[in-house]
Amino acid sequence: MIVHRIALLAISAVTLAGQDAPEKTPPPSNAQTYLVQPGTRIPLSLINSVSTKNAAEGDRVYLESAFPITSNGRIVIPPGSYVTGTITSVKRPGRVKGRAELYLRFDSLMLPNGVTREFKSRLGSVDGRAGEEFDRQEGKIKGEGNKAGDAQKVGEVAAAGASIGAIAARTAAGAGLGAAAGAAAGLAGVLMSRGPEAVLPRGTTVEMVLDRTLEYTDSDLEFNTPSRRQVVDSSTNTQKKERGVPLGRRVPISPKEQY
């Protein structure tokens, strides 16, 4: 009898424990996902400038998206999302021949709310306003050639030498010798100097080509955090209100502040 009662008590305890335990809610099976496919081109704007003159392999490059990217009718990558990149190779221009070269790789993208995705994407294009040349097959940026500038420099120094020789010798032979000496000096100056560097100024627009699929969910795309511009504008307006200055007007300068 005692054993029977103990067994009944144990069964009752297990039953009560099962009733008190909260039921686990299964994850929703209809959760919406948003995909940004490989090959998608994302326009980016450079936050910091890049130049082969002072860049080194491994240096970081910082950019932000300049145009919204959508999926299933929803903005997935809004403007102002942050992208980090890495300079993978740098070649300075030669003194006699050889143009500057620069290789850039994109590593990650962070949405305004902090959601981050990592990848290894390549450069797709460079702003047409830049003087640099972009090699699409190799994915490298080339600096401008300077053959015309070199020829002009040699010609200018040669002309100056001819003038000086003509004045000094007062003969055509003197002008010829002066031109030859000037050309030699101009050529020496060209050989001592490098060609143009490859430079991407701050604000230059480039395109990033995704190498893999980026997947986001509804929770990843909650952009409740105000943008940087909204935060700055709000702070400025608050300060103006506290000082009694109407919004949209500049703070008047007192007579003491003018001197």
C-alpha cells in the first residue's frame, strides 16, 4: 500500500509540473526574408580619400551607400549604410615608365541599425569624373599617363636653353647648343620625377559588386534609430530653442564679438 501511494504521488507531481510549464511558441513559419542577390551593384561614396602616394597594403577604406537597394518591395540597404574596404595592392608610378595602380576590396556592410554582413566583394566601376582609369577585367585603378606632360616639359626647358644660348653666343649655333643643353636638362628632370599618382578624392562614387547573397529578415530591417543628419539637426535646433533663437536663422553677433 505504501509503495502504491508513493507511486500515485509521483505521478501527480509529474502531471502538475507538466501543467505549470509554459508552452514553447514555435517560430513563425511565414517569416519574410529579403535577399540581395550576387552581382548586385551598390553605389558607394568615399568617406576618406585614397592615393597611391601614401597608401599601403592593408590600409582601411571607409564608404557609405549612396542609393537605396530594395528587395520584395522593401528598402533593404538604405542610403548611409556603412561599408569598409581594404587596399590589397599599391603600385606607385615609375620614374621612366609604369603607371600608378591600386587594388581595392570590400569586406563588410553595416546597416544604420548596426546589423552587419561580411563578404569579399570587388570594385565594379569608378566615378567617370575622376581622371583615373579602371580596368574591369583585373579590377584595378590606374593613374593617368603623363607622356604629353613629359614632352611639354622637355620642350619648355629646351626653348629656354635655346634663348639663353642665342643671347650668350649671339649666333644660330649658340641657339642650337642651348636648345640641346636645355633638352638634356629637361629630360633629366623627367627621369628624376614620378608620373601622376592614382587618387580617389573624398566623395568619389564607386560601385561595389556583391559576390554572395545577403539575407535579411524583418527584425534586421527595423530602422528606428535616427540618422546622423537627424541627430545633428535635432541637437542644433534644441540649442537654438534654449538660447531663444528662431529656427532657420543665424545667431546674431554682438558688437563685442565683431572685434
